[in-house]
Amino acid sequence: MDLIKTQKEVCTKFGAVFVEAPSNLKVGISLNVKDGIYPINGMRHPIEGDTSGWYIWAGEEFSEDPDFFVSLHIEHLNEWCPQIIKYLGLAPGWRFLIAPGYEDVWKDTSLLQVD
């Protein structure tokens, strides 16, 4: 599978700009993503340093606990949750929510207001 092509197709489908998330960058991800819990949520803040801006978690809500998200290089996402990789080309300011038989992708400009 051509990953970049697939990510660009997702962006085209939802009218989003494609912004690559190179495999050497990191995401913030909750440990429960590995447990097969749904829905899986993703939101992308602006890219900063060695981070892609992506925060990914499973379940209805995420915790405010500072240890809720762990840092993970994108290259390891295939082992954790391969079904989300196709969404990682969505530009900062975009979100997704997926579950079996369900997909929602939308723009959320509030994600661009990071202090």
C-alpha cells in the first residue's frame, strides 16, 4: 500500500489539506489504544519540534491526567493501531473518530489555538 497516496485520498475525500506526518515524528497516544477499545479519536495540533501534532486516544473521553498520553514514534503505530495511519496526513486543525462501520472526520480550528 502506498501510504502517502492513501493519506492524500483521505484528505481529498474530506476536503482537507495534506500535511505529511513523517515516521520519525512522534504522536501523543493513550495506552488504551492498544486494547482494541472504540471509538478511536485523533486530533492534530500544530507541528512542533519532533512531534506531529497528533493526539490519539480510545474511548469516549480522554483524561486530563498528564500521564494519559505517552510519546510514540509514528513508525511504531502499525504495531499499536494500523487503522489510524491513513488519517495522519490530515492537516493541523483536523480530527477523526472511527469505530467499526463508522468514520467521522472534521475540521476543528480551535486545535490551532495552542498556548
